[in-house]
Amino acid sequence: MLAGAEGGLGKNSMKSGTMKNFLDALVAVLAGNAIYYLLLPHLPAVARHGLFKEDWGLLVDFLICTVIFAAVKYVRRQEGDG
């Protein structure tokens, strides 16, 4: 059993942290996909994602979302320092 688990200590902070992480990921995916689809007409054919395929376009979309997720986490960390 985890220390403090029997008393319910830290449950709210764990739920709060999970919710923040979920919202950070949601923002990153929604913003990343929006940016990808705005860039789609300007991307070379090899970087365009086809439905139900694993291709380079999927990787480009993933990288955009990952960069946005890292930026959101960085901003949230900076908010905590202030």
C-alpha cells in the first residue's frame, strides 16, 4: 500500500494533476491538428496524411502536436514559478 493512501491524502492533487495533463494534451492535439490541416495544402504530397494509413503525414501531424504539448507544459511550468 502506498504511504498516505489509506488516509486519502493527496487524492485531490492527483486528480487535479491528471486533469491538467489531460487538458494540456487536449489543447495540444486540437491545436496541432488545426495547424496541420491549415498547412495541408502547402505541404508536399509525401507529408500529407491519407485516411487509415501510417505515412509521413501522420508523423508530421504527431510532431506538430508534440511541439505544442511541450510548449504548453513549458508555459504551465513557468506559471508555477511565479
